[in-house]
Amino acid sequence: MRRWGWACVLGLMLAGCKEDKAPEAPDAGPVETGPAALTEKEPNDRPDQALDITRNSTVSAELTAQPNKADEDWYRLAPGAPRIADVTVSGLPGGDITLEVYDRDRNRLVGINSEGEGKPERFPNLYVENERFIRVVPTRKGVGGAYTLEVRMRAPEDGEEREPNDRAVDAVSLTLGQTVTAFLGHAGDEDWYRIELPDPTQPSAPEGAGPGGSAEAPATAPFGDSPSQGTPSPGDGTAPQGMGGTLPGAGSTGAPLGQDDAMGGGLAGQQGSAGAGAQHGQGNPGARQDLTGDGFETEEGAALRGTEADGTPGLTAQEGMRGASPDQGGVDGFARDQAPPSPTVEGTFAGSEPPPVGGQAVGEAIARALDAGTAVPPEPPSVALKIELTGVDGVRPELSVLSAAEAPLFTLRGKEGETLSLRNIGVRATDRVVYVVVKTSWVGTGKEARRPFNATMPYTLTVSQEEAGASAELEPNDELHKATPVTAGGYRQGFLAPKGDVDHFVLKTSEPVLAKVELTGVERLDLVLSMVEPPEGESGKETVLLRANDGAIKEPERLNNVACNGACYFRVEGASRKVDGKWVKDFENAEQPYRISVTTVPDNGGEEREPNNTADRAQDLMLGQPVRGTVYPVKDTDFFRLDLSDRPVRTPIRATLLGILKVDVGLYLHRVQPDGKLSLVQTADRAKGDQPESIRYSAEPGVYLFEVRDARNRESNFQDSYQLTVEESE
């Protein structure tokens, strides 16, 4: 009995044990080993008769040659999930074939007929979300033959365009700073991208706000989302359909409120905002700090720019306009040191030093600068964009920036295969949405004109906001009427890119001033700084009044004592150089910006007024009143006019010219003849360096010109000033 008991217990234990077996995998159905081989089935000349294509397929088909009408074949692309379809139809022997795409409601989306007779047509990246219809048809009646339709499908990737996107309503939503990959896959291909811009009048997102947006309620796109793209509203933290990353929330990208203003104030100052550092009690009271951002240290207790009259601390112009955070001190919203040039207010530009730092000195500087005509209303804030477009072999790209109303703001045609790096593309302050359009340019003329494309090599596009903010130049500014404004005591940063780029700037004043214009050097660039006079009338031409190109690669350029009353235009460009026996302008640097700065002083008659390098632009002289000037750039010539025509008899005069270092200054006296020609009557050019020159002459009644220049026309000196004094002698 005991044996049987143990046997029963052992049997029960074995029966209670579960068999340890791996679970059987469910049947996945047949494995796809390659494209499905399909054969066209006639009739299929209507959408409701279309052949269904649900996966990678190769279709053997034939177009029947009919004398009365062109045969057509329809296919329905219906994958189970969103796919990118690469569709290729082979060519017809002796005929030209067209590939067309329709939506589910039979609306034609795109037609492709880029190649010639006997050649295939291809759509490399058709986006199929639910279903699309393909229509294959010859270009004319009576043409037919066998062809092959190949469809290859793949899952869409983040950062990839969605074709077709050749209209604003179908534009791909692109976040600032995001890169998209796309094709210019056929001759008529246009790729539209929708860019939502931050409001320059709103502060940047508070510290701690994530990339998905600020604590504020998200903004709504002005015209709603693109119905074909399913674009989320900005600020919901969701990337556009098929695009990587997240969208920044409303106001998450900071933008300046206005132009930089070295005199202080700005919108933040007018509103009485407290200074960022003072407001939070930061700073070492016993140390000298560069709180003004102008490169000079400030003693303890010295007044800052933007300080109110009652002693209340206020934001400096740059801090107020760039939305500096409390922990930034004298650093702007992009973590860059603020160093706008300070206006020169004492003596001549050439030899003066910046005024001493201190509350009284800064107050006097502001008062004198305002007297010099700098109180011009600031330009409205703008947004500057950086656009990078990689090159495509065999394709000459054309890139445009359009407003929400599709009005052109900027257009550029590149060279074949050229990569474009466009800097400081200006967008108006009122634009909240812009479109970037990429397409191919026409090449050839007449019957040979065509638009090249490349269905195998993609391009990439990146649109981001420039860090320079309100101090950035605003492209396009390659024409005078599109010149970027620059304020007295302020500066602009710009790029010479692409090759052959020309930038114009305009200084506007409310009364006569003398301006000093400085242009910093840039690696790899030989820059030219010019003053340009606008054309008179519609058929007139621009006149270059002054031109400075004393420096070489990486060296700065300057213009001294430029007389400005109203509006003055300045041009920045690359110098010409000889390459393979040809003169070209091919300087380019899209990575390092130049800086053009302007400072002004009142025109009190004691300084020369440039341009005065020709007899008809000579500056009037008063007997006994000295005038100071500089010999810069090289070969600079200064003319001064002395009118003695109202004198009844000869007038004995004595002219004294105080020299300068480095330049052997010469003094030349001319008499203006009745026909306007000049006759040289006396010279003084034997002295060396800073030694004076002198002329004594008994002048008959008439008009005389004094010419001051380097005796050898080889040297210049932008820093030191000569002094010319003409007086009556005994």
C-alpha cells in the first residue's frame, strides 16, 4: 500500500507540471521577396477602372495608338500606411509620354513631362497618405507602344518634404533652424515651405521654458493650418507632419525690439524698465565694470546709458531691445558682448579720443550727438534670416522669399550646382508668415530654353534666424532704394555672400553733420567702402563720390568727414582682382560678418566736408578761419575755394598748411579762369612729414582754389589732421 501511495503522489506531481514550450509565432502571411509583377488590364482609361497598387510593383502595360484620341491608363496607389512613392514610367518608342498625379477626388495635382521622345519620366518622392491616382498618357494622338511602370514605396522620414508642395496651401511647415531634404525632381518642380516668424515686439521665452513654448497660450497661425499637411498650430510642441523636432512656442525665439541705439533709451527705456543688473542686485560695487557695453570700464557710481534723470536705473538700449536676462549683465540676448561704437564728439575725427567715461561726460555726449542731428526716428524692428541651400548637380537653383500674400521680398538665382549660404535676408516687422520657394532656373534661349532638374540627388534647406538681431543688415540691399538704414552712433553687421554681393546702407539726419564711417576687416575679403550719390531722374546713373580701398585682405576701410544733410548712401563690396587674366569680383565669406559703424559731429565749418575731391565740389574758405582735414584714402585730394571777386584791387594773402606724420603734404594754389579751367599759380610741397608749407601771393580779384594732397600721391593718414589757414597779409 505504501508503494502505491508514493506512486500516486509522484503521478500527481508529474501531471501538475506545465510543459515549457516557446509560444508559436502567428502566421505573418506570405513574405514579400521583391516587387509584385503586375499586368495592366484593359479597359483602364477611367479612374474607377484603375489598377490597384498597394506595394512595390512593376507593371507591364501598353498604350494603344489611336488616330482619334490618345489612349490613357489609370493606376491607384493605395498603401496601407503613409508612404513615399518613387514612380517611374519608361519611354515610348518614337513617342513622348506624360505622367500625371490626381487626388482621391480626381483633381490634377501635378503633371510631369520633362524628358523628350523615347525617354522615361520620374516622380522620385510622391507622398501618398491615403490614395493617389496615376495617369499615363502620350503627349499626342496616334502614339502608342509598350511601357513599364515601376512603383517603389518606403516609409516617410522626418525632415523630408511632402510632394506635391508647389503651392502656398500645400507648403511644408518648416521650423526655424530645422533642415529639410527634398528633390527638384522634374522641370516644373517647385517646393514651397511655410515659415512662422517670432514677433519682434514680444520678449523671448522666459528662462526655463522648454523648446515646446512658453507659459503663455500658444499663438494661432494667421491663416490656419495647411489642409494638405496637417500642420499643427505653433506652440503645441508638435512637429509638422513628417518633420523632425518640435515647434517652438509663441515667442520662444527672441527678436530685437528695434535698432541699436548707442545713445540709450529705446522702447524699454521709454517704458521705464529697470536695468537688468541693478534690478536684481547683481554686480560687484567695488570693481570697475564694463556695464555700458562700449568697451570702457565704468567707475563705481558712474551713470549708465539709459539712466533716468532722477537717478532711477534704466535699461541700456541694447539690453532693452534684446531682452537681456537678469544673469546676462552687459551681454545681449545671444550671449555676445555688446560693443557698439561710441560717437566721437570732440575735435576732428582723425585725432580725437573717445570722451572720458562718467555721468557728466556721457550726458554731454548725448546732448552733443542730438545736436548733431541723430534724433531721427528709429526704423521699425525687422527679422533677419539665414538661408542655406545645398547644391544639386546640373541644376541652377532659384530661391525666393515671399510674404503671406505671396509678394516677393527676396529672389536670387544661383549658378549650376552652387551651394547658397544667404545671410541677413530681411523680413518686414509686420510679417508673421513667409514662404521660401525653391525651384530651378531657366537656362538657354528660344527653343533651347529649358529648366534642368535632378531626380536622383536631393538638396537640403535650412532657414534660421540671424543672431545679429536688429543690428543685422537686411537683404536684399543691393540697390540704393533698398538700402539698410544705419543710425548715427550705431552699427550694422553684414555678410558678403554669395559671390558678387553688394550691400547698401543709408544714414538719415535731420540737419547737417559730418560722419565718420568705419568698416571692419574680414578674413578672406578685400573690402571696398564707397559713398554713392543716387541717380538724378529715371535714366540717370549712380555716382561714386568717395571710394576707400587702402587695405588688403582682412584690413579695415574708413571714410572721414563725410558731409551729410538728409540722406547719405554707402556701399560695401568686394574689390576686383585678376584671376586667370580676367578681372573678377569673387570675394565671399558667409561665416564671418563685417561691421559698418557711423559716428557724427555737428558741421560747424571747422572741418573739411567730404567729398571735396574735385574743383566743382570745393569747400568755401573764409579768410582768417582755419579748417582741418585728413589725407585719406590714398590719392585723396581736398579743394578749398576762396572768392575774391568782389575785391576792387589786389589782395595780399598768406596760406599756411600744418603738416602731418607719414604724409608729405603739398599745397597748390590755382586760379579759376573764365572758362572754368584751372591755372596753377604757386606751389609749396618741399617740406617733409609734419613740417608746415606756406604760400604768399598777391591775388587779383577773382576765384582761387587751394589744393591739399600728398605731394607724391603714395601715402595716407586717417588719424592725424592737417590745418589750412588763409589770411590777409600786409
